Amino acid sequence: MQLGSGATRQRLPPYLVLLPLLCAPAAVRPVRSGGAPALLAENNCRYLETMDVSRSSEPACYCYIPHGKIQLKNIWSTIQVKISSSETFEVMSIPEERNCQSSENLAFFKCLFNNIWHLGVSNETTISASLYGEKTCFWVQPMNKAPFTVHTKLNMLDRTLFLLFLTGILLFHFAHNLSRSITFYYSAGVTFGVLATLVFLLLMLKRFIPKVSTFWILMSGCWISSLYFLYTWKEDLKWLWHHCTHYVLGYCLIVGSISFGFCHKHGPLKSEQSMNLLMWTLQFIGLVFIYIGISIPVVAYAVIVTMLCSKILHYPLRVFGYIGRKASRLFTSGKLEVHYLTEEEYREQGEQETLKALEDLRTFCRRPDFPSWVAVVKLQSPQR
């Protein structure tokens, strides 16, 4: 379930940004306010249908249950549930209905991607529900009992899913070239430093952290905090760009310069092991993007298996080609000896071949079916 907030958004306290860092595992489970009941029975929730419009002013639970047949035309389709009101309201997912810990394999990443971000209130929110996945349930808590409207429709082409799928395909296909590209190294380093400053700062201070386990714990917290911070401020980026342009440009220039200097100091990756590790990481991220970017799980698995097979079979084909070239050399004859003609031998061979060619020409011209007059007309010097 993905949430998209509207124009009005309540700013969260600054200390909440540090919550994922202090307790990272708890970030997966949505926060519940006092207005939502601890447990919700399915009979208390209203089930949504496509093109359904509902209006209410009381706190209510809504669920969408996928029940459609699998169709390839809906490979990038989602159910869009738009909630709007004149006053602010809060939308909370229901962990009992969508528990990421019960998901397996790549489904965990999709569940985490759909449910982890939910904080904040707004007066307009759009929820993307899976068309063929599990049941999606959420709780709407209006402020001051203001009336709100819930509108459900089918989005045939979800741009977010399509862009994720396309990015995953390109990332998986060009992972080998990107892992060995100097341009990608510096571009990714500068972008990484600007967008994930905490992670980049932790990498710079890695030498001062004695234990590897401590470093990875801090790295996990910095990653979650950076992603949380980006999501929290994504609604205010446009306002910051229009009203605080100088500060935004100054931040990007200073942090980007520091990131570029850090990357230049360490230099691009040189060892083959580091390049392969980066390539595998990019390929794994590409596969995760492919899985998240397809609404039909069966099709997503088929695409992932096809991508892996195309990559894995590349090496056996190269081995078979190498063996074939070696085998072909065994059955071919040895190197031919070249004999250079002397000037006398060259003249004799030329005279012999000329006489032989003239004799063949006479034999051909004496044939009964030979059009002699046509040949004579085409000649520049018939008498000769």
C-alpha cells in the first residue's frame, strides 16, 4: 500500500526523525493512534469495489480484496483509492491484515515498500492497492469528524511501477558496465552524498569504528533514517526550492564537493573483486525493482528467472564457443607453405594461363547456340 499526501501536511516533530535510528525493527510496524481500535474484525470493515464512491464522517475501516483473474494487460495496473476531505485526517494501515514478517522471499521487500511509510496527516491521500496481491486494509481517522470521500478506480498504467520495472531492467543489464565506469563512480558518489548524507558520513568515519558489527548496526540505522528523512521531506521539497533556493543550492554544492573529494581521494574501484561485488549489488537491486514494478507476482517471477537464465547461460555459451574453436583447429590441416615465384616462372605461368583462357573462349564461341552477331556488335574492335 502506497500513500501519496496532498497539499496540506502536518510537520512532524524533529525528534521523530531519530526514531528509526534508535529502534530500526519497529519501523516496519505502523504506528497506531488512540482513535484506531487495537483489533479489527473483517465484518467491521467496508469492502471496496472498482469505481466505488463512499462518503462518511466517522472513523472507519476499508478493505480491498483482489478477486480479478490474471490478465497480462494489467501487468502494471493498480487500484487507486483516493481519500479527500475539507479537513485533515489520518490514514493508518492495519498490521494484522498486512504483516511483513509473514512474507517470504522478495515479497518481503514489496510489503516493506508498501507499508513502512504512513506517518503524517493530510486532507488528500492516494493509496495504491495491489491488483493481484494480498488484501489491503486501512483505517481512516478524520479530525473533528469532518466528512471525507473515498473513491476507488483502476489505474491501467501506474507510472511508478513502470519506471521501477524499466529501471530494474536497465540496472540489471548494464550492471557490469556501470560497476567499471569512472563516470558512474563519481556520479553515484556525489548523488549518494547529497541524498544519504548520514550513510556517506558513516562511510567516511568507518576507520574510527573498531567493531564490524557496530558499523553494520549503525549503517542499518543510517539507511532507515535517510530514507525516512527523504520521505518526510518529499512533500516540502518544492516549497524549499521556491523559498529557500540559495540554501538548497548551497547544501548541494558543499555536500557534493565533499563527496566528490572523498571519492577522488579513494579513487575508483581497482580490484576485480570489488567491481564484481558492486556488479552483483546492482543486479540484486535491479531484480528487486523488477519484482516491485510488476503487479502480477507470477509474471514478476517469470521475468526474474528469464533475466537470471540469460545471465547464467552466457558463461556456458562462451565456454562451448571456446571449446568449439579449439576443436576446429585440431581437425584443420597444418599451416600451408607459401612458395614465391621467380620472375621467369611468373612469365611462363602467365603465358600458359593466357593460352588456356583463349582456347576456352574459342571453344565457347564455336558452340551452335552462341549468339555470335550479338557478341560482335558489343565488341569495340570486332576485327581484332
